[in-house]
Amino acid sequence: MEPSMKQQLAAGLIVLGSCCGTWADGGAHGGADAGVGAGEAAVDPGPVRALVLSAERTDADGSLWQRLDALRPGRFEFIHATLGEREGQAGGGGVLLDGPDRFTEFDVVIAHGRAWLGALSPELRHGLVGRVRNGGGFVGIDAPAGAVSGAGFEHLIGGRPRSDGTVGDVGVRIAAAEHPVTRGLPGEWTLSGELHGLRGIDESGSLVLARGLPIIDADDIARHPVAWEKNLGRGRVFYTVLGSDARTLEDEHFVGMISNAIVWASDAPQPDADGVYTLFDGISTDGWAMTGPGEFVHENPGEDGVLLATGGMGMLWYERRRFRDFELTLEWKNEQASDNSGVFVRFHEPPNSPWDAVRKGHEIQIYDIEEGEQMTGAIYNHAPATRLASNPPGEWNTFVISVVGHDYTVVLNGETVCEWTCPPERHGREGYIGLQNHSGPVRFRNIRVREIGSDR
């Protein structure tokens, strides 16, 4: 018998990640509810402060909020929003939304049901979207049609749900099994409830986490996205068209997905004052995950720390954020010219293997003994490097990789070695970043990303 969702959480089987001295295939992932590697102290992130926009009181017996509390005891602080004349409906002990600055007091805003988003004044709507763009989180649970479209929230959630749907048994199929929101959930399951239709979703900027299964009668609803996530500015958004039916809110796997989504949405990485995201500074390995054979070793943790790639072929990838238009800067060092590695960009989905990044993203090659499209600085098998600009083995090299729109530019040690325009139909406009371990030891350090036009 499979362990329950609560048992899996308690046993550490469902995690948002882990910081480890060494990553190998099947290793843990990095994040707020992570396991901790040897020599690193666990940090209690404290409860997630969540502002709840819902007609269901947070203190109601048997409510979704109580189920979430039971799943992760002490992890959430749910605070009900009240809107003056709606205060009696929301229940006592809430926070009066008397101005847009109220949203800044919370890590994440949860909107559940059809009326609450539409009830917000234009000023409050602007405050909510602004909070997310500035690093806050948003979790939307079944706020269809009028509540979304009428209030102008399509850009916030990345889709356009409909009011109509189907009631009964709803099949759910996970589409991104390695994502922190869906990791540990069954690949497929059936729940009872209502599934709303969908007018459209921006799949170039959103990541579909789950789709409907064709066990329902309405063909236009079957297989469409039922849960997805997206970045909005510096913040994170999760949305599901499920959740209007009380039976859905009692489903163990659905509650587990919402629990994961709240933690994930509240934990967006933040750039520095210059808009730069530090993915690896030598000290922290938070946010990195391994797929495939071989390993990455965190050598000399501290300001002089490096990531050593050995064995393979595998990949260490940064799971905490997808990047759209950006400038990626990093340093790398090989020990001999035949050491083979690379840097992956813009693979849109969390990978099940390193080959997902090969097929669905692009690799900037590290391999000093090859020529053309497989030489250091080339975009592997797509665009050749103009010349070998690497320093001798044993010396550090600097990549500056710019990806803007469909244009790719690779600068190696101050020299532009590759420029290429990707055919628009080939891959998406947004994706993850990864480091390849292929053969021979290659070290990496000082990995940073500056986003260009990040408000989307």
C-alpha cells in the first residue's frame, strides 16, 4: 500500500529540495522544506503568512484550511481577508483590506471561489498584482470566468477559464512530475468534483503541471490544462480550475498539490538591487537538482566554493526559476582539452533526464578538442563557434551568454564567438538553466543571471 500524502511529507518523500555536498542521480532537491546535507544546519523558514480571499472561513471545521494545517502542521498562518460589508460572510479575526499596501504584509495571497477576485476594487486589484510582481506569491483555486475576466486578471493567472464545465469524476494526469508542486503525487488519479472549461492559456509563459484525463464526456475539456504555474515579475503564480466542488477539497492528492503550491509560491528567489539573480555564489547550493548519472561535488563551500562535474552524462539544473530574456554569466575550468561539459538554457519543463534539456533546450558547448558546432562556445549542433577562445586547461574561463527573444550570443573571455537566431518554432521563449557533466572533471563558479525585461 502506498503511504498517504501526510506520511510521505513526514518521511521526507515529498520535498521542495535539498542542499547537499554531492548530487548524484536520484538525489534530493533544493528548497524551503528540504533535507539538509552533511555539515549544513537546517534553517526554519517560519510559517508562510497567507492572506485568504474566500467565502469559506479559515476556522471552519472541516475546511480546506484545516486540512492544509493538518498536512503540514505549523507551516501555514492563514488569515482571512474581509472587505467591509463582506466581513460577516468572511468571519471574525480577519484582516480588513482597507488599502493596497495590505498585500505587502503577506507572503502569498490565496483566492478561492468565484466572487472574491471580482469583488476587489480597482485599487486593490492593482495592489495585488503589484505585490506579485514585486516578489509575492499568488495561488488561485477555481476563480473562473467573471471573477477573472471581469476583473482583468487574465495576465495574472496566465489563462482564461470559462464558467461552464462538467460535474462528476474528473481525471487528473501530472504533466511535470519533477516540479516542486507536483513532486510525489501520483502520475494519474481520479477525483470527484467539477472541472471548468478553458478559453485559452499562454503555454509559452506558463508551465502546465496537470491536465485533464479523457474520462469525461466534454471533449473540449478533456486533456486541457487543469493546473499550471508562471512567473510574474519577481513573483510566482499557481492556478487551478479545480476546487469549486466540496468533494474536490476533500481529495488527498488535491490538498497535497495546494499545500505544495502555497509553499512554492511563497518562496520565489529574489534578485539583488541590480536585478541580478545569484544561482551559485560558492556558499549556497539552494535550488539545484540533479538528473542523470554522474555527480556534481560542492568543493570548498564558502566564497571560494566551486561545483565539480564528474561522470555522466547527467545535469545539475537550477529549479527555482525559469528565465525568459537574460544574460547568464559564469566561470568554468577544465583540466585538459578533452574534458566535455556544457551549459543548457531554455528547456521549458522540469527534466526527467538530461536528454530533456538536449531535446527541448540549447547547449552552449565546452569541449576544446572539437570544431564547428561542437567546439567550445558553439550552440551544440546548431551554430558553430568562430574560433577557440578558451584559456589553457587549468585556467578559469568566463562565459557571458545572452538570450533575448530568439537571438543567442556567446561571449567567451571577452570575445564574441557565436551569434545565432533560433527558428521561432523550435523551442519556447522561457526555460531553466543547467550544467552538464559529460566526461572529465569540469568546475564551475560565480553563476549569475540578469533578466532583461522580466515583467511578463
